[in-house]
Amino acid sequence: MKSGILTIDVGGTGIKAVVLDDNGLPACERVQAPTPQPCPPAALLATIAELVRPLPSYDRISIGFPGVIRDGRVLTAANLHSDLWVGLDLAKAISSQLGGRPARIINDADMAGFALISGKGIELVVTLGTGFGSALFRDGLLMAHMELAHHPVVDNETYDQYLGDGALKRIGKEQWNARLTHVVKLLEILLHPDQIVLSGGNARHIDTKLPESVRIVTDGTGISGGAALWR
């Protein structure tokens, strides 16, 4: 079997997959499919199996998942709308679904962060999509995952509710950008990062003046962080 890392990025609205080499370079075109709605584990596993069928061969699997992951098990999956996720060993389930190849899993923002950081200083990666993902790094090392998505930010609204895709559609781009400016200020006070990287599907809607320490990435390269899980 040819060496390669099948990398799967699970999102609240879409699932992406690609085969990478050890350096995170793609060996094929990325494929994607809508996330089932609602999305119990069986539906996700079936969708992934069909999605990756045409991809070239691989010998390892990396998974980015939108929730808290510990020791390969799912602790939260708020944007997938099913209680069946809690406690599931998803790495093992996907490995079994795809022929027993070894699999590793991490939070999706954490995985994207490995592809987007410079590796110097304190760097905060934020993914703006269905929800609000975050990952914190120090000199290239991933810090303990903080689930900011479900932490109150303004008037008991969580970051997910305040800046997620639902808010963008409800309040429009202008007000959403104003909220983003406010949140960036809060995060700078909280963490004093050397750099904040804003990415994810909704990063393309950013149209506001932000500090020079903020970098915006809209090209979807975060999935290449899947290679880091095997280094």
C-alpha cells in the first residue's frame, strides 16, 4: 500500500477529505460532501466511506472533528445535533470503517492550526464556520484545548452564537464584522498573542480593520495540518 495520510475534516455543514504526504502536501484533489443533518455517528461514517472511495491509497488516517476530543473519544459535538457522539471512540470507528488503517483524531481547529501557524511565540488560530473554533500554540506546540465556542462572550451568548454562521446569516456582514472586531479585542486582552490567524469558510466575509498582528487565511489550507498528527 502506498504511503499517504488520508485527512478528513468534519464540519457542521461540510466534510472534506484529501490524501497528504508526510509534509502535508496533497497527493490528489480535495473532495467534499455535505454533513448529514442531523448527523448521528452512523450517518457520518457512511458519508465518509463514500466520500473517500475515489481517493488514492493511504496507510494512515487523520481526523479533525468539531468538538472536544480526549484520548480519541468525543466529549462534545454540539454542531452535529446528536447525543450519540458523547463517549464514542471515533478514531477507532473510522479506522474500522476504512479497512483497519490506524487513525488519529484531534479537534478540527487544532488540526488546522498546525498548517497555519509560523511556530514562533503565542499564536491563536480561530476558525470561522458553522461555529467558532479555536486553537492555541506556543512556539509551535499545541496547548490544552480551550472550548471558547461554548463560553459566554456577550449577554450570555456564546462565541458560537455570537459569531457562528447562524449569526452571520441573521445579522448580516456589516454587524458580523463589528462583532468580530470586538471579539479580537477581547482575545488580545485575554491571551496577548503574538499572532491571531483567522480562517475557516466565513473568513472570506471579513471586511473590517483589524490589528497588524491578525492574519486572515481564506484558501482552505488548514486541512494539510492532518500530516502533523503523524509526526
